[in-house]
Amino acid sequence: MQITIIGAGIIGLTSAYYLIKEGHEVTIIEKNEGTDNCSFGNAGYISPSHFIPLASPGIVAQGLKWMLSSSSPFYIKPRLDTSLVRWGLKFYTKANENTVAQNAPHLNNILQLSRNLMIDLDLELNHGFQLETKGCLMLYKTEKTGHHEAELAHEALKYGMEATVLSQAEVQAMESEVKVDVLGGVYFPIDCHLHPVRMMETMKAKILEMGATILYGHEVKDFEFENKKASQVITDKGVVKTEHIVVAVGSWLEIISRKLGIDLLLQPGKGYSITYGKRTNNLSFPSILVDDRVAMTPLGSELRVGGTMELCGINHEINMNRVKPIVQAANSYYPDINLEMPTFKKVWSGLRPCSPDGLPYIGNSPHHENVTVAGGHAMIGISLAAGTGLLVKQLVQQEKTEIPLHAFRLER
Ligand SMILES: Cc1cc2nc3c(=O)[nH]c(=O)nc-3n(C[C@H](O)[C@H](O)[C@H](O)COP(=O)(O)OP(=O)(O)OC[C@H]3O[C@@H](n4cnc5c(N)ncnc54)[C@H](O)[C@@H]3O)c2cc1C
């Protein structure tokens, strides 16, 4: 088939990879130059440890508390936007124990599937993602958080995931080059991390070598339909005829889906990262500074530090007031890494595509026979990339899918 994928983020690229492998002819349409999107500046974690969806008990109360502080890791820009209101209401109704109990097993299925495929893909592509399977540390400074993290570790065991609760001294013993100032931590050996830029460059090179066409600087505006099929993709530079469409547009998913008659809820969740180059001392393990919602990733001699979640629409503006606490938290947990406050130009921002229940949307359109959608991966789009790509291929070919997809259906 001639398949058109919209969006050259990691979800578009992995979908292309699995589809071309089956002999399909793939064209990717990307509105930008393919050198930056949410898939480039993220923390690079492959995290089976994130099996609890974002919408979970306690998160609403915590979010409201954070909203009152200009330096907190969470912010919603107040605005009259029906889409945001609908999203907020759905998030509120989903943030409970029953929904988490229902959704966590499905999230675990796709996280495990994807972790294994991501490792295979990295090996197949000559270790081009620089993927490391050494695990991740969840670090905390308060007893309350320690208690919560220990409960999560216990929950992880139910899914067969090893998770070790560590004392301050045990955390320090794992870090030879830097001091660690924490109350304790939990170690998830199953987690991995990779270099997001290397991953994107490697995937792009691979699919081009396999025969993909990528139309950069083409923005998809609309579609033409014939009977129950989408027959043409209309871009600002012309029309592309197609036999099947895969929509993988990250934070633009709600807008593009609407043009296809699909009503799904999605909000961009802005985050920042700063990459510090050529360090003399670096972390041995990636870590999440849980009390401050900051992610730290050693990438060779570089160190990437990221955080914040701002629901402020499609908007890449950088607010240095919210960058400062990220750097402060890093220096507080690792007192001798001495990270400088970056200049404005050194801060990257990206938009996480957030669904209100914390699960991605992966499914065929209920309205058109030849449209597949993959998006809404929020904070775990890298973790779920390879699994999603494989599932997209199976949906396009109408095969039995590797895992049940009902929980990820589009209109829910
Ligand atoms: C600070 C931060 C840290 C993160 N850390 C992690 C992590 O450690 N692990 C993890 O798993 N995830 C992480 N994430 C989340 C992860 O980065 C995202 O889930 C993932 O990159 C989403 O990929 P995507 O392909 O869906 O979207 P994107 O990468 O945003 O790609 C979508 C593409 O679609 C294109 N597009 C949109 N509309 C159109 C149109 N009309 N026409 C043509 N093209 C269009 C866009 O230009 C874009 O290039 C993090 C995110 C942030 C912000």
C-alpha cells in the first residue's frame, strides 16, 4: 500500500519503520524541518516503572496546591477554552483508584512490549540510540514521598518488576562521582535510557535507507474523502494521494483528528530541558527527583536535566521562573554538580501530547476504513515508541495485535 504518515516525531518514525519492513511504500509529511519536536529534547527514559497513569488518586489536590506557586512543577494557564475544560473534567473523573486499577495493566503491557522492542531496535541499528539498560533511581527528600515510592515499588512487584528500596547510603554507593543528598530512593533495574537526538537521527537515517520519502516543510491542513475512505491529504504545498493515513502528530492530535471526524481530547503539556556538556563529574544512573518532578539523565559526558508540566496550549515560550527550580532541585539533590542557571537560549521546550486518562490513543478510525491514529503518549512517548510502531503496523494490516488495544481506543 501507499501509506502517508503525518508527523515525523518518534511515533511517526517507528510506525514508518515497521510498515516499510512489511513492504509498504511510506511517505511522511512533516510541517517543520525534522530537527526539533518533543522527541528530541526529552529525558530519554524507557520507563516500565511508569505503569501508573498520570491521572491517579491525589494528583488533583496536589495539582491545585502547585497551581498557587509560580515556581511549582505544574501550571495551567487560565483561559476560556472548551477543549481544556472538557479535558480537565475528564482528567478529574479519571483520577481515582478504580480507573488506575483498570488502566495500569494495559499501560504495563505496552511498556513491557515497547521496552523489549526498543532494545532490539537499538541493537539492530548498531547501538545508534546509545541505549543503556542500567535502570533508574527514584530519589526523594521527604518521608511522605518515601512512603509513596515504597508503595509503588510494592505494586511493581505484582507486575513482576524488580524494585529495590534504598537508604541514603545505598544510593550514595551507586554514585561514585557525585554526592547525593536524599532521604532515600527506589531503584528500578528494568528501566533504560537513551540519547534522544541520536535515536531520532538514527531512525530517520534508517527509514530513508529503507526507501521512505519525507516531505519536510509541508503542513497538513485537511483531507478529501471518497465513500468511507480518506483519499487525499491536503497540505499547504499541494495534495498527496494515499491508500492509508497514519496520524502521528503529537500535541496537534486533537486538531487533526477533528478534520477526520474523530472526537478525542488532548492537551499539550509543556516541559523544559537543559543539556550541560562535557562534564568532569557526572551521574552514573539516571534519576527522577520525585518531590520536585525533575528528571536527570547522564548522556555520555553530557547531563540533561528536565521538568515542569504547563498546560498552556500550543505555545513554546520559555518562562525562566519555572526553569530556575529545575536547576535548583538538581543542585540540591546532587550538591557538588554545581549546575549553572542557563541562559534563555540554552533552554529547550517541548510539548507532551497529554490525554486526560494518561493512556495513549492507538486505534483505527471508527469513521474511515483507512485511517490509523497513534498519539497522546504524554510523558512516555519514547518508552512506548517501538511498541506503538509495531501496533500501528498490525492495525494497518488488520492483523491480531500483540496486546489488547481496547483501553487505547480513540473515542473513549
Ligand atoms: C521535558 C520532557 C521530558 C520527557 N521525557 C521523556 C522520557 O524520559 N521518556 C519518555 O518516554 N517520554 C518523555 N517525554 C515525552 C516524549 O518526548 C513524547 O511523548 C514524545 O516525544 C511524543 O512523540 P510524538 O511523535 O507523538 O510527537 P512529536 O515528537 O511532537 O512529533 C509530532 C510531529 O508532528 C508534526 N506535526 C504536527 N502537526 C502537523 C501537521 N498538521 N502537518 C504535518 N506535521 C505535523 C510536528 O511538527 C512534530 O514534528 C518527555 C517530554 C518532555 C517535554
